[in-house]
Amino acid sequence: MEFGIFVQGYVPASRSRNDPQAEHHALMEEAAYVVQADKSGFKYAWATEHHFLEEYSHLSANDVFLGYLAHATERIHLGSGIFNPLPKANHPVKVAEKAAMLDHLSGGRFEFGTGRGAGSHEILGFLPGVTDMDATREMWEETIAEFPKMWREGVYEGFNGKHWSLPPRTILPKPYGPSHPAMWYAAGSPSSYAMAARKGLGVLGFSVQKVSDMEWVVDSYKTAVKEARAVGDYVNDNVMVTSTAICAETHAKAVEIAVGGGLNYLQSLLFRYHDTFPRPEGIPRWPELLPEYTEEIIELLIAEELMICGDPDEVFRQCKRWEQAGADQLSFGLPIGISYEDTMTSIRLIGEHVIPKIDTDPVHRTTRYRQAAGHA
């Protein structure tokens, strides 16, 4: 199992009240987390693309953010989690150009994640007259298979679809070879995992909440991927899942950090904006908040495998559970309201005590897929 982190530009009101430059500090700190993750042996960093999501995510221009990180890092793969290719949000040709450019700037370390967006407040803002998020499925389906053609063909043959069109044009630059960046899809429902598998796409499982959720994820994805007809040059047989992670020198310290991290507020914001995610029973409607997390609640979340939290040995055992459940990549949402110093400590401790015991392959899985396709 490989490891990653994801960042989103989280700027809660509690931080802004105490810091007039909270937004700037949050973005720069999260860039520093990725740089440290690179040094600590993490293989992937995912940067979200969100719009209009006050507090929850101020990371809207993730292509710019990733361009900076391409120069600031050496080995870690940098992923769009996601680039939204819906034509009225981002023209598909411009998305293809940005992906190829990032592939050059990173020396072939770019991972191309796409999706339809996780909430109506965000996406329908770009789609006047559309009131149902289901309409975005057709837009994404119409577009996704065109990216490999834009990258591969000397002169792209052009496209004339329902939602966008383009006459024949040369799309530049072409990706930094061989082949093209690994392609991923951000899935939020069980049917989405199988759909992505059939297209040969890796899955960004941002909606997976606990280890037991992996059962249906692995079953639906791994069964369907055997019959994949890849939209790109190769099948990216990959399931990435996410979890909150806090690692400290002692269990007591990790729980103390978690209690003070405002995790209930982040979760409340998530369900405020991500109305396409399954809503567990008992989640209140915004502006009502989940209750503040106590030590007892944190211990329960750990016991129920809903978060990773503890000393390095405990975190190692918790990560092994994800590996045993079939996850190909475990990505941590680290900037969750805890301090910069405590976040950096988590990254360093996981890099020193956990990753070397689980991820023993120096080569990224997507690099192997890509190289094999380029030499086919």
C-alpha cells in the first residue's frame, strides 16, 4: 500500500477571527506540508479544486498550487484531486493543456484526477438553468475519453458533442513521456467505483469513511476492472482512500491534539457542501453542528476505525488494517484544524515509523503502469 496526503485550503472562521492573514497562512502552510511529505517518503499529494466553499476549501486554483509544488518537491507525485472538466466550469482543452504542462514541470510526476464535483452549491453555480447534479454525469462522460486523444494525436481530430465542440487543432504541450499521466476519478457512490473501473480509471475514494467500507469498494472496483476498456493508454488499477490521521509521540498526546482540532466543525462543513456524499444517520443539517469531540468520542472513532490516531506503533497497526482491507493507497487529510507544528510532527513520524514498514517499493505504482504503456 502506498501513502499520500491531500490538501484543500481549509480556513475555518475560528482561525480567521484570530489572524487577519489566515487564508494566506493556511495556503502556504499546506504547501509546506507537501514539501515535508516529499521528504518523508509519501508518494502522492492531492490538491482539491473547489469553488465558493467558504471556510471548507479556499483552494480553487489548484493548477497554480501544483505548479509551485512541482518546483518545490523532488519525488512525490502531484495529483489534481480534482480538475473539473465540465465544459462550463473548465474548458476540456484548457484542462488537457494544464495537465500536460504540469507533467513537464514535475518531470512526469503529475497524476490526472477528474470528477463531477461533490456538491450542488459549487457546481451548479457554473451551470445556469441546471438544477439537478445528475446532469453533470453526461457532461463528464462526454468529455473524459477525449483527453488521451488530445495528448496523443499530433493534430487533435476535434469534437462535436452536446455540451462542447472544437474544430481540429494541435493541443500543446504534449505530456512528458512516456504515454500520459495516470487517470483517476473521484467517486462518491458505489456505482461510481465500478464505472471508473470499467473505464480503466483509478478511484479517488474521498467518500470512504471507515475500513469496513473497503469491502464494497474493493469488490465493486476490482471485479469490474478485470473487464476494463481503458479510455487512456493503460488501466490504472488503483483504489485510493482517505482518512484523518494524527500521529504523536504518545497516545495521550495524539488524542489531546484530536480533541483540540475542531474535527466536528470540519465534518459539519463537509456535509454542508458535499450533498452528493451519502449522509450517515445522525448528521445534522447546517447550520447545526456536530457536537464537539471529547476524548471519549475520539477513542470511539479510533475503535470504530473512523480515524487514524495514536503513537507511531498504533498508527502503523491502524494503517495495516487499511492495507489488509485492500486499499492500494491511503491518503491522509492532515490540515484539519490542528496546529502547523503538530501536523508537521504527524508527517515526520508517519514517514519515519510507518511508511517504511508498509510501502517497500521505491517505484510508484502509476509509474510502472505508465512506463509499461509507453514501451508497449
